[in-house]
Amino acid sequence: MNTTLAFEYSTVDVEINGKIDSVMNPSGGIIKADYIEEFIVDKDKVDPDQTVITCRMSNTTEQMAG
């Protein structure tokens, strides 16, 4: 997915076959992709616990909280 700052302030349930250049401040939901190059979270604007990230290339699933 050739995009930057994807899903900002969105609640999503998305599965991307390929790489996402960057994701910024999703409001919640599930994001699955082969790889996310950059992930930006401003904890003052969104609740990190509301989003689950799965990167298939690293074979990991994580809650956004950090």
C-alpha cells in the first residue's frame, strides 16, 4: 500500500497484502499487513490499547500500547 500516515483517527478492520509505508494514530480495530515500515502513535490523541497490529513477515501480533 503506497501511502503515508494511513488510518489516522480511523477505526479499522483491514488486511493488506504487502507493505504499508506508515500508519499514524488509528483510533482502534485490527490492522494486518506483511510489514509496516513506520508506526506513529500520539498517546494524547488515541488509546493505544484499542488497536491490534499483526505483521505477517515478522510473524507477530501486538497490542499498540507501548
